[in-house]
Amino acid sequence: SHFWAVVPAAGIGSRMQTETPKQYLNLAGKTVLSRSLGKLLAVPFIERIMVALSPNDAVWPSLPEASESRISTVAGGSERADSVLAALKALDSYAAPDDWVLVHDAARPCVQSAAISRMLITLADHPVGGIMATPIADTVKQVDAEQGIAATLDRSRLWAAQTPQLFRYGLLVAALEKALDAGVTVTDEASAVEWAGHTPKLFSGSRTNLKITVPEDLHLAELILAAEGE
Ligand code: CTP
Ligand code: MG
């Protein structure tokens, strides 16, 4: 079966508090989006990458990746899941239902290409797919409306979900469409797939695969890339 990729990059990055959306901020001499795409382009199994961009995006044409033959773009939607679904549908003429599709956030530029390859190989025979994740290091508290601690969760069974997330193409499209139709909150692909009754696998990743979310994350990402010689 074939491997395809989807990169949601249509967000406004409100928590970054910058004028420029975070996918276009400078990270060690390239945009965050260019760095994330570079990690996927370095995985030879991936035949085509569909990038979801904001309809108002004016920056993309100036990126070197805009002229890359393995990359296509499509207009994203108002929520992340809408952007992912738009990109999945734009792959319809390429992808067969049993093909694999890897969804990776533009905002995770520190993922390692070697880790992506290992994940693809590890999950290759799985009927559903799986996600990159790390065990939670902190003790997690559930709070009430007044920020009083209502419960302490069992940390030994808690993992933090990252992207990339890898699923069978037909199964993921059906699960996302069904979940969005039902009005379920879908913050990652796995949540829609779980909601549809499947059991995705966890693939143990690295904490250095952080998501650029708040301003300090950009400094951490610079340190991580520098430590990896980039
Ligand atoms: N994303 C998208 N379409 C949207 C919203 C988000 O493609 N309508 C993308 C973002 O560009 C990002 C990824 O989904 O690469 C993860 O989302 P998040 O970290 O929440 O990014 P933003 O929504 O841009 O940031 P914020 O929530 O702080 O506004
Ligand atoms: Mg968001």
C-alpha cells in the first residue's frame, strides 16, 4: 500500500500572540512550516504531501517548498479537523482506502524523520493505525470550576498525544466525517477513530517533538534543532 501525508497549516496561532501565524515564524533560518515539511520530505516512502492553508494565506508562494513536486495545497477550514478533512478529500484521486495517510501538524517542526520512518514500519501490518505519543511525566490534576483540585489521575496510564498520526485512508475519512456530523469535539485524528469504535496503537515518541503553541516554545524548538545539528 502507498503512503500519503496531510499537513494542517491553516490556523491563526492565537496563543502565540504574534501578527504572523506561527507556521510562518522564523525558526533557525527557515519558517516553522518549511521545517515541518522538510522532515516529511526526508521520508522517502511518502509519495505526496497535501498542505491545508488558510484561504487568506499570502506567504506560501514565497516558500521553497511551494515548487516541490511532491507537495500540493488545498484550502483549510475553520477548525483543525475541517482542515484535515479538506486535505484528505483532496487526496481522493491518489489514495486507495487501505493506503496509509500520515497527518502531521505544521506546528511540530522538531519531529525526527527517522522516528517517522520507524513508526511507519512498526504499524505497517496494523488494521487501523496509530499515533506518536509520550508518557506523561507530570502528575495530572482534574480541577473544578474554581480551580480546586477535584481528582488526581492515574499517571501510569496517561500518555500525551502528538502528531504524526497514521491511519488507513478510508477508515480515517469515514471516522472524521461521522464524528464531525455528530458534533463531537475532534482535537486529533485518533479521537475521531476511537469514537468510531476502533483501537489505534501508541507509538512511543520523543518529548523533543513539541508543538509550537506559546512564545517560549519557539526558543525551546531552536535549542532542540541546534542540539540535533540543524
Ligand atoms: N490548523 C489548521 N486549521 C485550523 C486550525 C489549526 O490547519 N482551522 C493547524 C495549525 O496551523 C497547526 C495545527 O493545526 O499546524 C495544530 O493546531 P494549533 O496548534 O491549535 O494551531 P492554531 O489553531 O493555529 O493555534 P491557536 O489554537 O493558538 O489559535
Ligand atoms: Mg488551534
